[in-house]
Amino acid sequence: MKKLAVVMVGGAIVFSSLSASAFADTSMLESKVNTVVPAVVETVSLDHSMDTVQTFDDIAKAEELANIVSNEDMKKLETLYNEALQLETSGDEDAGDMKWQAFDSILDNYFTPTFADFAKAEELAEVVSDGDMKKLEALYNEALQLQKLDEDAANKKWQAFDSIIDNYFTPPTFADFAKAEELAEVVSDGDMKKLEALYNEALQLQKSDEDVANKKWQAFDSILDNYFPDEDDQDDVNDDTKK
């Protein structure tokens, strides 16, 4: 089974694959177990902290940017990308960060979903009242606007957003989660007990102590990593085996 990746929009985290830390924010977990998590478009921001520096062409090809981004913006992105790398190499990280922010701002125009798109993907209109939909839309847009300007203020908006969503969607029990992911087929009985305890503790702590809850999710993930290594990690193992 493929390990799941976390998809995130503001404070709302969902799954496209198996990673328990995604449950660190349970706002968008559906009560229906047959889709353990709804799919949502991710706000894209490329990882700038790379051990091996890639060319812009490599990044653009890997992310298939040419299929979405205009030629004019592709040129701007390439310029910003190269300038940011040069500034970081010369030791001017602050100036480099400003270039990355400009880089991300261009990408945000293509990859940040509107509330309408988000609501449609999550089928919110089927379960959320009209009044709450209006509140959610206002909070969603305000949070996105604040994201680059005031992260703390943006997080408060996402928390208010999540509070409304929580009235409609609840996280699955560990038993339902384990059944949907067929964990019992590969995870030992001993680790299943540990996973269940960590899962329940993390959910209980999520609203009262997020830092402690995150540590629980990290411990949860560490156990799962023994059974579902990342594809990149597996590729490294395969490469080492061939040597």
C-alpha cells in the first residue's frame, strides 16, 4: 500500500495517502469511511530547501508548469528562481527569501483554489447550511489574503473556519481508519495497539495542546514508516542494493 501524502489548504488538512500526522488537524475529515479523506487542490509552493540544487528547467518539467503557467510568468519564475539561488549561495538569505516570496506569489495565482472550487471538491453544499457556507467563504478568503501578510491572523481565521467545519465532519475512529487502510494485514498486533493509543491521545489533545498532539502524530508516523516507507526512501534502498 502506498503511503499517503498530506494535502493542505490553510488550516484544513486532508489525505491523498496514508500519513497519520495529517490527522493533526481534523477539520476536513469526512464521517464517511469509504473516502477516509476528501481530495482537495493544494496551494502549491515549491520546496526551496533542496540538498541537491536543481535547475529551473528540472523543476518546471517535474511540476509540469508549462501546462498551466503562461509563457510570461514562466520567464519571471525562471529569473526569480535563479536570482534566489544566487543570493542564497552568496549568503544573503534575506534577499533570497524575498525572491522566493515573489516566486510563490506567481505560483499562487495558478494553484490556490477559490472557495467555490474548494467547496465543490468537498461537496460542502450537501451538508453545510447556507448561513455557514457564507461564513466559511468569508473566512477562507480573509485567511488567504492574510497568509502572506500576517500568519498569526491568518491562522486565527483558519481556526474559525475549522470550528465551523468541525460541526459537520468528525474524524474516523481508529478502528475505521485501520479498516479503510487495511493496516491489520501488515502491522503487528503490538504496533496496532500503540497506534490506536497514539491516535486517540492525539485527537484528544488536538484542541487543548497542539504541540503535544503533534508529537503524538510524529510518534504515530514513526511506527507507520516502518511498514510504509516513502517511495523516495525505497528508491534509495533499491539504489544502494544495486551497488
